[in-house]
Amino acid sequence: MGDAVFRAIADPQRRKILNLLQQGSMTAGEIAGAFEITKGSLSYHFNILKEAELIRCERRAQEQVYSLNTS
């Protein structure tokens, strides 16, 4: 594992995002419903998880859909 992965999983909120996504793909709004943080903070966490290649994001119409990167 690289430093980016360790950095990503070091934060409890990012681990919670990963746990939520184990159940399947979710929109950004669905994930946000499980947190009491700003959308900007959530976006920051998404970016760190994407940089570590732990999650991927797909745009579907007006929504961002996140899923675990299983590759």
C-alpha cells in the first residue's frame, strides 16, 4: 500500500465512507445524509479517497455516484 492509501484510511470519516460504499454504489447526497459535515468537507474526503484510488466517481445525469474501486 502506498502513502496515499494510508493517509486516506487514517481518518475515521473516510473509513465511514468506505464502509457505506461496501453496501453498494451511492450518490453524494446519500452519503452526505450519513454525516453532519459540510458538503465542502465531504468533497475534500472524496478527493483524498479518489487520489488513493479507493473509490471512483461516475456522473449520472445531475448526480455524482460513488463506488468502491475494486480493480
